Amino acid sequence: LNMIRIKKRGYVKIHRKIYANMTEKILESVEGQKTIRAYVQEENDLKQQYDVIDKDIKSWRYIINYENKLAPLFELVYAIAYILSFVFGAYFIMNQQMTLGQLIIFISYIGILYGPFISISGVFQHINNATVAIDRFDEIIQQEPKVRNEDIPEPIIDFNEINFKDVNFKYPVDDRYTLEAINLNIKKGETIGVVGPTGSGKTTLVRQLLREFNVTDGTITIDGKNINRYHIKSLRKIVGYVPQTHMLFRRKVTDNILIGNPNASIDELNLAIKIADFEKDIGFLSHGLQTRVGEGGTTLSGGQKQRLSIARAIIRDPEILILDDSLSAVDANTEETILKQLKKYRHNKTNIIVAHRFSAIREADQIIVMDGGKIIEHGKHDELIQKDGWYKAQYDQQMKMK
């Protein structure tokens, strides 16, 4: 019994991974159905779904075969007990060591024990499944987070200066550095523009302020103190981050915005909507701000999703607002309106704008040009267009396209 139980437990672990692959594929197909239809890949995708489902079914059959061995085994043991009872009972009666009545009573007791005895096989199965589930859960719980607070972390509610000094960074799964030799100074109230070719490390640079990973080499300091000294939650509360991929929930428009600050007042909500230039869209929504957004924002346009995400970040009134290519889906007039509102209402706060369109960052206090994970140019717009570098070449090209 123990051998069967141990073998089954080992395969249940394998089955959990097969089941995880299946659910991941089904979820991917559901979420990516528009793209699948657009590229006429329904048949290929359906085939892939069948493959993972078939693997899951085969895996289940393998487990059921193990389970089917337990119940007959218990019944065999019970049948042997019955036979032995009759054999030894007859022997004892012939030797006058037992009466017929006692044998009948004894066999009756064995009959009463049949149900509980057989149910033990089911208990074994439940214990086995529970043990595997606990092992998987324990695997995750026992992992030590690599990014964690110090023993006595400091809170942070404001800052005057942030410094990157000789910062190198690579993701845990990468062999090469994503950021190299980064030296940068950011002062409170500045607007920082970050530009560069795709894959140059722009997003990785700005996300260092969220402390999702520890830097590999070098230091990031806030007001002279290492960023690691600050409480992680406290640090993230002063940052409003609008990522490239906008995650909206299946809730009302107002609920999606208030995720940034659930305790915000109506005035704060209206101001966030105004700065994000979302006011003009309210009239086109079926129930205004009470309109329920489809899962992932499917009922909104790309520009609307971006501006809703911007409003969600702004309602926090963060000390640092990071727009990570968050104006790419809006037209030039809307972009100009948003930038003017940011300048008006966030003149004493820090704004970091990652962009490909130079119109979004040309008035920044500092512009950082990145390539290959390094800062290759740094300065104001007027300074950079005087140099014969990447910034000037790209700026001239964008001006010609206009």
C-alpha cells in the first residue's frame, strides 16, 4: 500500500505541472482570441488546445489507475479475512474452543467493518492529494524574497534628490547586463525625459525606483541614503507608475481610477480625470463614469485605456509620476493637453516620461538618451540638437515625417 501511495504521490506532482500548462494555454487562447482571429490561426490554436487537454486527460487516467488498485486491494484483504474467519472458526468449533453462535457474531462484526474498511482506500487518496498540494504550497511559502526590507526600515513620504551612482543591473534569468554604468541625478520638481531605441533599457531604468529588484552593482540613494534602507511599501507609495501594458479591471470607470487612492474625494477624482484629459470621453460612455469597463479594458480604445491608467496614477498625487510610453496611443492634441496639465498641476512634483515621440519630452528639464543599457547622451533639448548624435538624428527624422 505504501509503495503504491508513494508512486502515486510522485506522479501527482507531475500531473500538477501538466494541469498548469493546460490552464495557462486555455487562458492564453481566451485572452488572445482577437489576435488569433486576425491572423486566421483558429485551427492551429485549437490543435494546441487539444494537445494540452489530451496530455491532461492521459495524466488523469494514469492517476486513476493507481487509485483503482487501492479499492480492490482492500476488498481482497477483506475477503481473505472472511475466509480465514470461516476456516479458523470451523477448526475452533471442532475442537470445542468456540461455539457456533460466537462464530456467527464474529463474522457479523467483520461485516459491520466492511464499509469503514473499504473507505480507508478513499482516505488514503485524499491524504495523498492533500500532501502533494501542501508540498507545492510549502515550496512557494518557503522561498525567501530577494527584495525585502532591512531589519528596521525607514519610512519615506518625500525626497529632495535621487542619485544613481555606477549602477549596473541584470535580471536574474539573464547573463548580460540590462543597465551599465548608470550615473544620474534627479531633483525634486524636475521633469525627466527618457528616450532611446527599443530594448535600450528605458523601462528597466525607471522601474529601479519601484525596487522590484535589487541593483546588481552600484547604488541608488535618496537624499544620501541607500534606497534599500527605505520601507518597500513606503517607497512605492510615493511613486505613481503607468506601465506600457495597461491593466484595467472589470469594474466601473470610477472604481478603476480609485484603485490608485480608494479614499480620494470627488474633487480629487475630477482633477485626476481632468489632468488625464479623460473628461471629453465621459459623454461617449453609455453610463458616464459609472460605465462598467470590460475585462482588460476591452470596451475602451487604446488611448482611453492609457488615459484611464494615467488618471489612476495621478489620483495618488505621487511625489514621482512615471509615464512609461503612456502617451503612445493618444493624438498630438491630447498629448499636448496632458503635458500642459501636468506642468500646471504638478510643477512641484517629479515627472519621468519615457517616450518615442520627442514632442512628449522636448520641454523636460533633463533628457536622457539610452542605448544598449547605457546613457549615451544627457542634457536639455536645445543642447542635444546641437550635438551630432542619436537624439539629433531621430529628432530631425521625426520633424521630416511631420
